Amino acid sequence: MNRLGGLLLTGLLLAGCSSEGTLGILTRAAEDPGQLMRSGRAFEVLGFGEGEACKRYFLGMIPWGDASLAIAVDRALYDKRGDALINVTVESSLMFSPPPYFLYTVSCNKVKGTMIKFQQ
């Protein structure tokens, strides 16, 4: 019973929610995805890419970080110098502390997909 009580307490102390959706293509903020697709340029598949961006709040008023989708995409593409993600899954999550709920809050966006590099 002691172990079960600990698990229940942990569940009560951490609360949150998340949502997930899919997109066809995401590119770096400086690129125009429509123009890239219309150009008909060939591309190379670099493999799986994943990136996350989070913003934190203390007392619901003092923010730090950046949870923008553009940052998450840049982080996913950074290591292999990719140009875009295709067949993308986007997950948004919100986690908060126990009451009072706005003591500490974390909001994140995570992207996962197939990383590609357009040929010159």
C-alpha cells in the first residue's frame, strides 16, 4: 500500500495535458515551403529528426524560454543540416504544479519527422 500511495501522490502533484497532430512539411522559418515544393527540386532523405522547444512560467507571470514551433523545427534540423521535415508529427504539452496551479508551468512543442535536404 505504501508504494501505491506514493504513486498516487506523484500523480496528484504533477498534472498536465497534451495534444498531437500531423503536417505534411515544415521548413526553417526563413524558407517558403510552398515555393520549395513548387520548384520541383530533388531532395535527399537524411533520416529521422526530432526537436523540442519549451517555455516555463514561474507564478504564472515570469516567463523564460521559447516554445515556438520554429525553434523546435530548427533544433530538429540542426545536427544534420537539414532543410525541412516531411510527414511531421507535432505534439504540444502543458504541465503544471499542484495547487496553486500557476506556481510553475511548462509549455512545450515537439516535432518529429523525416529530415530532408534539397539538392542545388
